[in-house]
Amino acid sequence: MTFLKRFDWLMFAAMAALVAAGTVAIWSAGNARAETVFHGMWASNLATAAVGLALYFALAAVDYRRTLDFLSLPGYVASLVFLVAVLVFGTSVYGGRRWLWFFQPSEVSKLFVIALVAWLFGRRRVPALDIPVDGFRSFLLLSAAVGAPMLLILAEPDLGTALTLVPAVVVMAFAAGVWRRGLVTIAAVGGIAALLVLGAVYEAERPGVSAERRELILRYVPLKPHQVRRVKVFLFPETDVTGAGYNLRQAKISIGSGGLTGKGIGRGETNHLKYLPQAISMNDFIFCVWAEETGFVGSAVLLALFAAVLACGCRAALVSQDGRGRLLALGVSTLVFAHVYVNIAMSIGIVPITGLPLPFISSGRTFLVTVMCGLGLIQSVTIHREEQLA
Amino acid sequence: MSKGESSVGALSCWVAAAVFAAGIVHLAVNLRAVQVTGAADYNYASARQSVRRVQTAGLRGRILGRGGEVLAGNRPSLSIVCLPASFEERSWSNTVGAIRRGIDKVGAEIGLRPALSEKAISRHVSQSLALPLFVWRDVGEREIAVFSERELEFPGFAVVETAERTYPCGALASHVVGYVGRDKGESQAGDEKFSYFTPEMRGRAGLESYYDGFLRGVPGERKLVVDARGFAIRGWTVVDSQPGPDLVTTLDLRVQRAAERQLRGERGACVVMDPRNGEVLALASAPGFDLNAFVPVLSPSTYARYTDDPAKPLLNRASGGAYAPGSTFKPVTALAALLAGYPSDEEYFCTGSFACGGMTLHCMSRWGHGPIDMRHALMKSCNPFFCNIALDIGTNAFCAAAQSLGIGSRTGLDLGVDRAGVLPDGEWKMRTYGERWYPGDLAQISIGQGMLLATPLQMACVVGAIGTGRLVTPHLRRDAPVESKPLPFSDEQLQVVRDGMRMVIAGEGTVRGTGWRAGDGVGVPVSGKTGTAEVGVGERRRKNAWFVAYAPSDAPTAAIALVVENGESGGITAAPKAGEVLKAIFGGTGT
């Protein structure tokens, strides 16, 4: 049985441990809330994980090439349809239309974009169109394939989710060798543009700047007021601790007061005394709950588990003999890494606050299933590493 | 690139792995900075936002009589409180509403009227959310029993035990003991670290007020953990509060009771002190009031009854009521004259009246006493004699002597109420009435009338000083230091007045003195002076009956001043009452 022989038990164990840690953190965060409906959230998280696990094994068992051949294009098209549908019929939560019935199409679409990119650019020539991967036309194709869902997600609006696609796609495009010279240029231009925006906000919001000057500068900054506020909190974390900076301040107090060994599971004070913003303590700020209750030891364990998952992802890419497999493993790993890095970094103020869930830990159901499916695909890459006869 | 090898290079995988590793390490390093290096700071920040320090009041010390009898003590009191955390709603107004509905429900179920306004609840929620809200203070046993039986039906309510002030002697010495009010504790210097202060008893009158700082307990400290909205989650005691010390007073309750019994139904005052050391044995003022009416809080209707009463029961007449002392002042006039060199044996011819600058003062004896010396003038309370000697020595000498006996200045009693009275002179009259000083004014005050005002306490000090030769500062705290000052009069001069005052009680031969009733049955020789002060004019003209005395005459251990408003005369109204009080002290017959 190649399946059992090649099954990556380390990655599976790390994932299972992360889901368990997440369930504990959700239990603690849910109990801190007054509404009893959240007290059982940990159980529904386990149920979701069970669904994710079923899909994980299914995707791991099937050769990923077949999955890509059969699912990547139809799935991609379906996710575009859902992204349009969510804009029309979606439920509005916290000022963004992100929910369609019980799931968030934007989360699912991330995986389908990665799958499509892997399927399109994993070989020397793009299937069906038969154009060389390293040409300019491939770049246009990539831009269109990634741009369409990103614009739809931006329209929700959900800048954070849209941006997490960027590193995954960039890594895959570089690895696949899509029009490298152009990509470098674009990356450079993008980086410079980001620095300019950051500099402009700094210049506008720094203490002692007159209101007129601030107004004048911000008129040319392509950010919405709440985004400017977040960047400002990032740049000047101590300026507004009761207003916009409250969340960051409380997040840092949570994490910092956890100390080396934490306050004990279910005994985090800032969480249970509701200083940590309740609305997002289970989702975007779940790391604070974990870090407060388990301390630096717990944080380090969590980082180690993520590191294990990412290492296994890289190993899968490395051992794979197939470009599609490598791209798939790199893409999913990068997606996970981007979420982990941004989520934890924003909790301690290294990057501006962005509404991104922490993979396996946050209570979002769609994202949990999505990430578990992604790991299932990596598992499949590990298991079906050799080119098989079609 | 051989067949089967990927179009995607392995280098990309290594680069990605390196980036991931760098990212994870970056997070680990920063987390370490926050969680290990910064832990102390963030722990402090966490505690600062979630821990409130509460200063708890210490048990108030008791006020005791000189024999250890409890005048003001503490008793356990059960109150029903509401814990706001159990009524948390999303909005503050809904929280207030939920608390109010809870109070209404509990009140209806156990038969207590809602005691708090919506505004009071709202104020508690906005200012003292973390503390329990006292809904019903000092609840009766029956209601507590009903509540305890059904406590599970009333979530968010609890019974707490606190201390209430209690006055076992009721109205006894009410003006001296005073009463307390409930105070929201306030920040003392250096107390800024506390967020809350539990309500504390604060003295409002009498010794409760004067010795408030002494009686107050040593505050303790509690810590409360509050959530982000300020609701208390749990609390613990850091430092226990300590009870305040007991205040032992000089009051002899036997004497105090006797004094109050003599004043029952009257308006007046009686002061008894030990002239050797200034210990006040009794300080009675009538009418009085029941101190327990002020516990737990004085009801507005009772307060209105007290303040609207024309008899002014809250007024301490003993040290705060300024009266014309009438003839009881004559010993002072006599001493002033002797000090100025007036010969003690010189006789004056009393015609029954004394004319002075357009006005005429009449004597007690309608047809005059005829030739009379100082001793007999005191015994018989001859008005013209004293008007004459006062005019003889002049205002300045007169006032200087009166001042040396404490007239016109506070006695220094350790009680908030200690009026100075009025010792008028030319300057005072010009300042107050814009009129110049006439000899008639001096004639008036020489017999304790006119503009002269003194408190019964001052007169007790004066008469005591005449008996002992030293003017003591009266005090109510048992272990207060004894303070006294010498008088400018010689022993011979004092003896003349003492002789006269002795005769006021004992008479001479078959002739009775004006105050004979005060010495009847006391058992020790008494020296004193009667007084009948006329106050008001026309319709409102009335007489205040005075009696002052010291006893035993040769070595005084008690000085007494007693005044009854609207009496007949000092000899008839005041002297027998003072006699009864003296019997209580010296154990004479008829008490």
C-alpha cells in the first residue's frame, strides 16, 4: 500500500495537534462570552474538523493530478460564480458582504486559484492553449486568472483576504518561471508603491501635523479611512489606546501578560474579563487567547507545529517529480505561512491589524475546511510523488 | 533536464523553506520580547486595568461614660444588597432597568418598599459599579428571615452584615454625644491609589463630630477584579480594617440623668463640672432628642419636626445657648470692685432703686435694703449696690476682671459647640449698634442684664473658679490634660465673695438667703448665687431663672450652673432643681 507507506504522518500529527489547540482556544474564548451560543463553539469546531478530515483523506488518496484535471477549472469557475453571488445575495457582517448561506466563498476560492495556477503552469506548456509558460502571454493569463477573483473579493470588500493570495501566487509564478523579468519589475514597483503609501500615512499622521496638511496628503493615498487608521495604529501604537489602538493594546496586554508559562487554560484574564475585543477574540485574535493562557511556551509550541506543517509542505514540493505537485505544495504552504505570519505579527503590532484568521486555530469553518483540504492536496503530492502513466 | 524531471526547480522549494523559516523565527523572537522580556510590564498593565482597590471603613470606636457605660456603640446590622454584575445588559440603561425591576420584585415579595430612585441606581451603576448597591439598610429580622428562606429566587441579591451606630441610652446626653451621618468616603491626602471608598460613618454633631478622627477606625483594603465594562468578578481582602479606639468621657451618667430629670418639660440647661480639673460631669440641655432616630439615617420628617420645633431640641443650650446671666453675675462684679480696691466692708445705702443717667434700676427689695455691705449684698442680691460699685470702678476695670474669669471668650471645651457669649464694652457697642457707651449700660451689665451674654458652661467655670481660685478649661474626654490658669484676685478678695455666696444658701441667723432651697438636704455645705434675668420687652417679656453653685463650700469638687427659661425666679425655680442635682452628686437625702 503506497498510501500508508508514503503517508506523511508528521504533517498529519502536526495538523491534528493544531486543530486540538484551536479547539481548546475556541472553548476558552467562547466561555468568556456572555452569549451562551458561543459556549458550544468548540464542539462545532470539532464537527467541522471531522468534515475537513474526511475531505483531507479523500484528497490525499486520489492522485492530485487527477484532482487538478477534474476539479481545478470547474472549481475555479464555480468559485467565481459564488463570489459574484455573495456580492448579490450575501449576508453582511462587520461592514463586508462575505457570507453565502453557511460559507465564505472568498476562503474557498483561495484554494481553487492555487489549484488552477498549479494546473496551468505546472508543465512547460499551458494545457489546451499550448503556450509556453515562460512567455508574456502566460503572464497575461496568470494576471487574468488571479485578478478576477481578487477584484471580486476586494469588492466585498475584504482587502486582507485578497492580499493573502498575492504571496502564494507570486511564489508559484516565480517557481514556475512565468515571465520572470516582468515579475521582478512588478514586484519592485509594488514594493516601492507600498513603501510610498506607508511613508505618506506616516507623514500625514505623525504628531504635530496640521489638519489641512493631513487632509492634503491623505487625498492621494488609495486607502479607506479605517485602513488609514489601522496603518496609523501600526506606526504609532501608543497614540490612541482607547480608540483605534484599543484592540492592538489589548492584544499585546493579553499576549504579554501570559508570560513564560501562561495563566492556565481557561484562565486568561484579559479574555475572560472581556478586555480583549469579544467580537474577534475567537477569530482574528484567537492567538491572544492561546498566548495568554499558555504563555511563551504555548506560543512556541504553536510556532513549532506550524513550522512542522510548512517543512512538510516544502519537503513534499522537493520530493515531487512533477511541476504541478511542486507548485501545489508551495502554493498551499505559502498560503498557510502568510496567514500564520500576518495573524501573529498583527497581534503583536509588527504589521498593521488585518482581519485574517489563524489557520487551524481560528473558529472560521470555511477556512478550516479549506486549509485542511489544502494539506490533503500536499499529502497527495507526497504520496503520489512519481510521474504515473496516464 | 532529463525526462520526468520537473519544470519547477528545486531551488524554489529551498527558497520558500528559507523564507518560511525566517518568518517563523522572526515571530518567535518578537513573541519572546513581548512574553518573556515584556511580561512584567504587560502584567502590570493588565492588573492596572482590571484591579480596583477599595478602602474599607474600620469599625468606629465607642463613646463611653466615665464608668464605662456605653453612650454610643455599634451593633450588627443586616442589609440587603444588589450585586450589579448579575444584572448586566448590553446597554447601561437596560442594566439600570434590570436592577430596578429586580429590586421591585424582591421588595414586593418580602414586603419592603423600594428604597432607591432610578437616579440613585443609575448613579451607582455609573460611579461604583464594582461595589454592591445597598438597597435596604438595617432590615428587620422578619424580612431577613423571609429573604433568606427564598434567597435562591432572588439571584443577584444578598444579605450583608455591617455595623450601625447605636445609642443604648437613647436621648441621654444627646447634645454631647451627637450623631453620625453616612459619608461617601473621600480621598485623603495620599489616598489617590484607591478607586473606591466604602461609605463610612462621619460625625455630624457633638463628640461624634469633634472626635471623629479619633473614633474612626483604621481603614482596610480590598481588591476587586473587574471586567472590561467594570463589573466586579471577584474580590479579596488585602488588609483588614481595624476598629477605632473607645472615647472615655468625663460624664457621670448618674449626675447627667439627675440633671436631665430636673429639666424635663422645661427649656433650659444644666452644667456640672469638677472645678479642680475641668472634668464635665453633666452637660444637659432640654429639650433633647433621641439619638437612635438618626440610625440608620434620619428621616426627613423627623428632621423637619426637630428643626421646626420652636423649642429647638437640636440646640445645645448648655454650651451653645447664650443667656443674660442675671444676678448670678454679681460675684464677678464684686470681684472686679475688690480688685480695683473697693473696700469689702464699706456699706452702701440701698433705697430700692438706682438712678443713672435718665434710667432707674429697681432692687429686689421694694423699699430698699438700707445700709448694706458686699457680703450681704450678695446674699440678698441687692441691685443698687452692684450698680454703684461698677460705676465706681469704671468699664475697663470691670471688663478686665470679667475677662480674667473667661467671660466673653470660649471656654475651650472639647465639643464643637462652645459659644463665647458677649462681654460688651464701648468699642463693642459702637461696632455692633453704632451707639456710644452710657454709664447705664455698665450698670445693666453689672447685674448680668443688658447686652451681657454668657453660656451656662461659662457660668459653671466662673463659679468653680471662685470656689477653687483657679479657672480650669472644661473637658469631656477623660484623659485630656488638665489646663487651668490663676486668677488675678487675692485669697482675701475671693473669701469675701465666697462668704457672700455661702450666705446665699445658708442664710444668716434666721434670715434665709435667696438660694436656700439649693442647699436643702444636700449633705455638704453649698455656696451659690441665684439669678433672675429679664429678657425681651413688652409682650415677649419673660424671665430666665438661674442658679450657680459650688460644693462643698470649703473644698469644692462640683460646680453647677443651671438655667430654666421662663421660670419664676432663680431662687424658686432654679435653686431647688440644682439642689436635686447636687444631692445626686453628694448622695444627700431625697434623690
